Amino acid sequence: MKNNILKFLSDEHGAVTVDWIVITAAVVGLSAISFTTLENSAFSLMDSAGTAITAEDDF
């Protein structure tokens, strides 16, 4: 029984898969945060541009 437990604990099969899953999750999370930040900035820029265009309306 002890040998089976030690063999299980020393087995490293699948460790690379776990590493890739963690790295992929980090990239997806950072991408989502970046998208949200850029989206908020873009909406702010659109509002500012719309206000400036409305202020310069000659009609």
C-alpha cells in the first residue's frame, strides 16, 4: 500500500497539461480584463467626441 502511494505521488504524467491549463486560464483572464478596460475607454472617447461634435453643430 505504501509503495502504491509513493508511486502515485512521484508520478508526473499530466503535469504539463496542468501547466498549460493554468497558463491558458491566465491568458484568457488577462484578455478579459484588457477588453473591459479598452471598452470603457472607447465608450468614454465616443461620448467626448459626440459632445464635441454636438457643440460645433452649425444648424
